[in-house]
Amino acid sequence: MTRTHDDRTGTAPDGLDARLVVDRGSFRLDVALTVAPGEVVALLGPNGAGKTTALRALAGLTPLTGGHLRLDGAPLERTPPESRPVGVVFQDYLLFPHLTALDNVAFGPRCQGAAKSEARAQAAEWLGRLGLAEHTGAKPRRLSGGQAQRVALARALATRPRLLLLDEPLAALDARTRLEVRTQLRRHLAEFEAVAVLVTHDPLDAMVLADRLVVVEHGEVVQEGSPSDIARHPRTDYIAQLVGLNLHRGRADGHTVRLDTGPAVTTAEALSGPVFVAFPPSAVTLHGSRPTDSSARNLWRCEVTGLETHGDQIRAALTGDLPLAADLTTVAAAELDLHPGAVVWASVKATQTHAYPV
Amino acid sequence: MTSTTKSDAATGALRGGPRRRRVRPGGGRGAPLPLLVPALIGMAFLVVPLVALLVRAPWRSMPEQLTSSEVWQALQLSLICATAATAVSLVIGVPLAWLLARVEFPGRGLVRALVTLPLVLPPVVGGVALLTALGRNGIVGKWLDSWFGVTLPFTTAGVVVAEAFVAMPFLVISVEGTLRAADPRYEEAATTLGASRFTAFRRVTLPLIAPGIAAGAVLAWARALGEFGATITFAGNFPGRTQTMPLAVYLALQSDPEAAIALSLVLLAVSIAVLAGLRDRWMTAG
């Protein structure tokens, strides 16, 4: 019924306009989401943040307990999932194991009333478009992870959805396939003319695939913006960790920021009022004893709490004056005799810090 | 009650069959005596009666025994009624299994217990219960008689009803178990593709659980074929109309033991055929 857009008023904006409220007693999801046609938005957040619940609410698989949901101006709150113009790519694809790739993709058009031959012709076209022309007759268990993912995408697209949902689209793939599929998926999403919303806990997937990120924690939106904006200006510890930045909150007075936890940081920017201060772990220099000749204005006494390899570097987790992550080379780590419990001095140059208003 | 022990043994063998094949123990050499001796006794207990049947079979008079019109009639009736009872069980049992597995409703546990009760209920009690419900003066049968002129007791249809009553729980249990093991998210995926819940069931769930349905149907069919107590209580023992093979065997045993053995061999052959068929099906389904 909502597949025809007769009830759409002339002034209603195209795309998705939703406020998703799902109250389950112990957990409450309350997420506002506005997405324009052609835009790809990623819901990014830790496990249990409510991303998948939001996706299921959009698909109609989990009922809303409040809020609203409009797609191209038409209200969808009360529309059952089978009548929503929504396509879903599930995390483990859920391809029907008893049907061939072709019949999996033809399933949607068939349900929409197409004759068998017509549905199959459409399905073959979609599979061809996604580079799967040779695998039309294959049962899902004969497909590789990357192929299954594309069949799932073709199956979702074959219903010509106005809203495409992807739940952790790359999570089921191994690292090498992932790289390749991520690039392909980006291309297919760029071609998709309607609204696309994907859910992921992987910041790289989110940043590569999406035009805009919506970060969800504890059922709420904590930050949204372009990938580069979020990478540069994280507003929560979770995002800072995701993008690999040290993040602290404090009150700025000129070039000095007094952190909420006590110590002060000298920054490049002069600001006033509540601010965030961010700097990468590579900007932190560690010293075995208090340096006398360092030009760094920011110097703190810390204790090593953990060490792990991070690429070809060692990342040290520190506590003390303030919690920090610091990157250093293996050689430097050995020279400093770093081990959990070791006391070190950490310095950061003001020019390497970045402060921005809360 | 040869019929009961036989079908129970068949059930056990069906359940154990594929598992034994997979695990394949390293042979009896290491088995401790306190386990080995009872195990061998148990095996003999199950196998010796079947061997005795073969040993005592009147092989020479077998052709005449089996081609007599009474035997042929009873066999035909048994096959038709067991198949009809299985069909009835499929039509109403599969949706019931779906309801129990997929829909939350108050008292679901109680309903499941009631549905499976005929599994443990003595079949004769089942027959009496059917009489009180569907008999000419039964609480439902009364209306069937006066409204539609339908009488079930002591008719061939009554045999089907009695067999379905006893056999359907096997199917329901089997299908419900398969449904529970099947991922309900396939149905969700189907609905996001535009399928109604019924279409999702028909085009996705049903094919996915087909092996479970087939296994349940074969179990139900075998149980219906061997059904004795409920049938004789509810449908009586009229040759050509309600006298199925087990009834014929029992009756023959009083007058002509050789005929009883011959008839039993036929049922044994059918049971073995079912077992073989089921194993093949499971092999290909796996």
C-alpha cells in the first residue's frame, strides 16, 4: 500500500525521516535519523548500543513503541514488514539454502506479484549487474562469502526498495575478502539512488562506505557528522578509541585547558569555555626520567598499565596524571624498559594537540 | 501387544541409526563385562523374537497364506488407513507444530503436554476416549450424527481417526523439534522481501523443514500401521471394513497360528522397508 506514493504531500521531503523509540524496560533506544535519497548513512556503535534494534525497527521486524517513521513522506509506523518498500541485507545474509542464487533473488519480485519467468529475468539482470552471472544456478552453500554477500545485496535490491538496510555487511567475511568486497559495496551503494542505512561496529567500514556517520551508544545518538569530521573531533571515549585519539575534556582559558580530571594541557588553539582536547598516540613522547631539556609544555608522570603491538609499533596504555595511549617503536620500548608498572614521563607538544568546543 | 513393542523398537532404531553411524565406537574389545553382558542380553532380547518369527514361518504354505483374500483385504485396509491417517496428521499436525514452535500464547506448555499425551496414553484408553467424544452418543459425535449424518465408530473412517489420534503426536513432536532448530530469521528475511507470513511459511519454512516432516510422517505412518488398541476399541474388528493387519494377526493367532506368523512376517517386511527408506532419505537430506 505504501509502495504507491499517492499519499505523499507535495511539500514532504523525500528520503527517510525517523525517530525510532523502542522501549524494552531495561533498554531504551531513542534515535533520530534523517537521510536524503542517495545518501549512505552508517550507524556506528559498540555491540549492544542498539544499532541492530534500530535497523529492525526500520524494517518493521521490531515494533516501535514511540516516535515516527516516514519514508518519502509516507508514514510507515503501522505498515507490516512485507508491505514496506525496504530491503534488508542481513549480517549472515540468510540466503534461503534450498533455493538457487537466481531463485533467491527472484523471491522478492515473485512476492510482489511478478510471474515466475518475469521474476527470474529480473533476478538474472540483478545478478549480472553485481557480477554474478556465472553463479545464478548455485545453491548458497556453494558460494564464497563475498559472492553470498552480493547475492544478498541483489536479493534486497530486486524488490526496488526506497530504503536499503545493511546489517554489519562485511562482518561475516575474512580479512582479505573484506577489503575487496568493501570496495565493491561502496561502488554499488554509490549507484543506489534511494536511502541506504548501514549498521556497523567497524569504523573503517563506516568511513569507507558511508557519507555520514551517526554514532550510537547506549541507545542514543552521541555524535553525527561526516567521517572526517568525526575522526578529527571525537566527542566520546568510544569514538576517540575507534579513531585512535587521546581525548580529554576540560575548560579552556586561552592556550591552557584545565582538564576535568585536574591536570592542564597547553594547546595550539586559544579558546574559552568547555572544550575537548584530542591528540594522537603518536604525538606522545615517553621518557624514562623527567626530561630537563624538553621544549614540550605538557609533561605528565604516568605509570604503564598495558602494552600491545599496534602495527609495527608498540602502543602503551598509561595512567597517572591522566589516562593516555602512547605509540613508540619497539626499540624505544626496549630502551625505556617498558613493562606494566614502570613509571615514565609523557610529553606532548602543544602544536600536536587539537582543541575544539564541546 | 506385539504391535506396541515392534513400533517402539522401530522408533529406537530410527533415532539411534544415524547417530551410531557417525560416532562409530572402536569395537567391543575394550567393553567392561558389567556393560557388555547386559548389552548382549538386550540385543538378544530384541533380535531373538524376530529370528523366531523367521524360523517358525510356514515357508511352504506361505504363498497360499498370503494370497488368501482375507489377508489381502486386511493388508490393503491397513495400508490405506495408515496412509490416510498420516495424511490427516500432516494436514492438521504440521500447522499445530508450527503454532507450538513459533507463536507465543498463554498455556502453550499445557497444550504441548496435552498434544503429546497420546504418546504415553495406553491406546485402549485412547479408543475409549474417542468413543466418548465421537461415538454416536459422544459429546461431539452426537452433533456429527444429527447434523451431518456422519457416524465414525465401527467404520473404516473410524479406523483412520483412531490411527491418526495415536500417530499424530509422533509427527507433531518431530516437526516441532525441526522447527525449533530451524532459524526463524529466514521467515523474517522472507517478510522483508514482501512475503506474507503464510507465504514465508509455505515457500521458505516448509522446504527447510521438509526432512523433519518426512521423518515425522514415516514415524506416524509406521505407528498407524501397527495400531491395535485404539482401533479395536473405537472401530471394532469387522473383516474388510475395520479389520487391519494387527487385528487380523491377533485373531488368526487364536485359530491358525501359522497364518498369524505369516501375517506378522508381512508387517515385519513393511517395517524393515520403512526403516530402509527412512535411512536413505536421511542420508540424502544430510
